[in-house]
Amino acid sequence: MTTGIAIRHYTGDQAPALRPLLLEVYTEGLDHWTARPGCSCVVGYDGDQPVGYAYGAPLPAGSRWWGGLLTDVPADTITETGARTYALSELMVRTPWRKTGVAR
């Protein structure tokens, strides 16, 4: 691993060429979440058409998820037990169903 990270800018017209790279990075992130105990995923359907999905997992005991809050919060409010908080990692809705309320 390197400490010198280079940032490269791309535009929308380059998206088709970037798709394999983006899918590789996305898959690694997805694998991270799906390996967590208690991970689950839901998929919504309109007839036989998938509308979208959501997935996540419980925060593990001792998680620092709440670190960096700007106001003081009682410790028992932010202390994770492994079963207290379900973290929604991603919610995705396909274009034809966006702004229809289906994500609720």
C-alpha cells in the first residue's frame, strides 16, 4: 500500500470505459458488508422487474460509528453492543421508480 494517493478526474463520457474498474471497487465494498454477521439485503419488485435494493448489517460491538459527533452524547447512547444498531449501507432505486416514494 502507498501513502501517495493520486486523484484522477473523469467525465461522464468516460463512464463506459470505467465501468469494470468501478464494479471491481464496488464489489470489494459489497463483500466487506456481506461478510458481516447479521448482514441482510432486501430487493423490491414491481411485478417481475427489480425496482431497487437496500442492504446493511448490525454495527459490531465497540464500533466507532458515532465517533466525531459535534455535540456531547451520553456514552450509553453511542455504545454499540453488536445488536443495538442496524447500519443501512446502501439504498438504490432504479431510474423509472425514482421519486415515486418506493424507497420508503
